[in-house]
Amino acid sequence: MYKPESSIATEFIDDQEINDTLSYADANKNNRELILSIIEKAKKIKGLTHREASVLLACQEEDLMQQVYDLAIKIKEEFYGNRIVMFAPLYLANYCVNGCVYCPYHHKNKHMPRKKLTQEEIVEEITALQDMGHKRLALETGEDPVNIPIDYVLESIKTIYGVKHKNGAIRRVNVNIAATTVENYKKLKDVGIGTYILFQETYHKKNYEALHPTGPKSDYAYHTEAMDRAMEAGIDDVGCGVLFGLNNYRYDFAGILMHAEHLEAKFGVGPHTMSVPRIRQAEDIDPDTFENGINDDIFEKIVAIMRVAVPYTGIIVSTRETKESRERVLRVGVSQVSAASSTSVGGYAHPEKPEDNTKQFDREDTRSLDEVVNWLLDLGHIPSFCTACYREGRTGDRFMSLVKSGQIANCCGPNAMMTLKEYLEDYASEDTKKKGEAVIKKSLETITNPVVKEKAKEYIENIHLGKRDFRF
């Protein structure tokens, strides 16, 4: 029986409930009266249940789906405005003891050189990232308790925060490492991580176990219950994700929404972010061997419905996606993107040669950070390097209450403009700077609070004069 408040993985991700949901969605995919009522509920911007969202995902009625897309665009604008948060992944090591069949880091892969960054090499990587203009990272490693112990991860985070190169600084380190203990999550909390991110890959227990035949990650319950342990340890910003292509996408879509419902029911705080990667080509991995791949149309549909179902969550798309695909999902719901990513160990300071392949997957979007910022400006977005909420303690329920009430815009809009101004002053090409200045000037006039508007203008002028790190 489905029990969203339960601490047991197979109860808050109940297989029978998902199968019943998919059957219900199939039976009602042409039920216009029901679908219209779900859309009307979504217009209240309070979210949808996994079952209601699954009906929308099954719907093939073009006029109804257009209403969903239009609503997704409206909700995104209401919660996030035209801001797009920028980040980059940083791979510390690719040692791994797991046997995941979709990841080139799996321990049986003898073709891939194994590498672990020293603290000195991490400084080089961070310096290179700061020279691009990045302020926010997602830390990545394989799972290997011997080669990558928690103490190494903690030391690395301290090193990252300690690098101050020219006007650069990494102000938020999100962490995507293997499921671990409450004690280790407390240690991560103590060194000042931002969001703890863990991809479920698939919520289908049987398929999960087939895809993870060996290693610690093969324990479905321990992996699926990791967010609970992180929250119990005091990490109140967590990020969920599935890897679309491993399993039936409708099943995993229902699963990730049920995971969000579980976190809300048990902790009163849903996921800070949801990630929607699709499986890609990599060393020793051929995505065509997986039968559940999804095309760009379905991908856009997933993002749009996720936006109306969980309006408060940030939706993340990485450089796994092409420029064209990212543009489509940015419009209907995505609020965070990676840019100028390296998925190799040490790939920022020393771009690797093909024969030294340590990357986790091939990137589809290989543009520089400046090219991505320029592109986002052309699309009418404000590229944001903001980390203010995390640094001001606006996390967990404090962040969610501001988001759900719409009050977060009083902080996020001005903060996005100020961090963009920093980027323009320190790193941008002339063309990007010209476009960015015009966007900031126009965006300042949209701030409705006169006190906030004047303070934002003052801070932006101070940034132009050489000062840094202002925030609301």
C-alpha cells in the first residue's frame, strides 16, 4: 500500500501504486472533462499528485497539451521570472566499486584510466573554473570507500571554498556522491555544502537491481532512502533525479513525483531540485542498447508537466542535451543549466586527450560559458550566478515558504542581475557584455519594490566600481 509518509522505500515508492496509476492514466488519456479539471487545479499553482500528472503525460490531445505547455510557461515565469541559474560539474575521481551497466565508471571497465585529483590539482581546476566565471559547482565522484573516502571529499570541499583567484570565488558547492550514512551527511553539512544531489536512476526496483548487479549501489532500499538520512542529518536542500532511457519513462516520472510527495509528507520540504538527464554515449556504453530512450518531444512534455506538478522545484538540464533540446525545455520549465562542462577528472585545467578518456559521458552542448550566457541573453533570460539563498540561510522550509508565496522574487531577481553584472565586468566578451548590460537596465525597471530597486541600482554601480559580492 502506498504510504507517502513511510520511511520504507517500497512503501513510499509503491510498485502497485505506480502500475495502478499508469493504468488509470491510460484509461483516462482521452477523458477531456477530467483532464480539463486537472489543468484547472494546476492553475492554482499548488501542484498536482503523481496520478494527476500521469494523466497529463498520457494525454495525446494536442489542444489540451497546448494548455499544459502555456501553463508551464506561466508558472515558470511566476516562480522564477526569466532567471536561469548557471553551474558546472567538477569530477574529483572516477574510481568506483559498483557494477552499474549504464556508467563507464563501472569497476569491470579496464579500458578507462582511473584518476583522483590531489588537493593541488583541485586548486588548478577551481582556478580554471573561476577564470571562466563560474560561482556554483556540482561535485561528482565514483563510489569507492578506499580510494574516495568521505574525509577526502570533505577536504576537497574545504579546498574549493578556499580558492580566491582574482575576483573569482566558488560560493556554493552542491554534492552528488553515493548514498551514505547520517553521520557522513552531518559531516557534509558541517563543511557547508549546498544541495545534496542523488539520482535514483530508476524507481523500478526489479530493473534497478538488474542495472546495478554488484556493489553498494545495488541495495535499492539504502539508495532510495538516502534523502531521508540526509534530511535527518540537517541537509534540508536535496535534489532528486532519474536517468531517462533506463526504464519506462512514465513509470519513473510517477516515481520521482512520489519521491517528492514523500519528502513533503515526512519532512514538510520537497526536493530543492529535480534533474532529468537522458542516457548518452560514453566509454564502454552504447545508449542504443537500452530500449527505453525518449525523443525530444517526450522530453519537453516531461519537463512541462513536471513544472506544473511541482512548481516550487528547480528543474536541471545538463550539457548531455543539445543546444536545440535545451532551448525547448528552458521555455517550458527548466531553471538551471550547466555550461562549459567537463565530465573528465581534471578536465578544466588540462583538457584531456582522446586516449586519456576519463569522462563519464559525451557532452552534446560543448559551447563555452560565454557562448551559453550570450545565447541565454538572446533568448531573453538573465543568466544567474546567484548563491545568496544558501549563504543567507534561506534553505529547506525557509526557502520553500518564500518560493510558494512568490516572495522569493524580491531576492532572486536583483541577485541574478548583480551576479550577471559581476560576470560581465570580469569575464564576458564585448558582445556578451553589451547584451547583458541592456538586459540588466531593462530588468531593473521591472522591480516593483522602490526600496529594492534603488538598492539594486546602488549595488550594481558599486560592482562597476570594482566591489563584489552584494546580495539581498
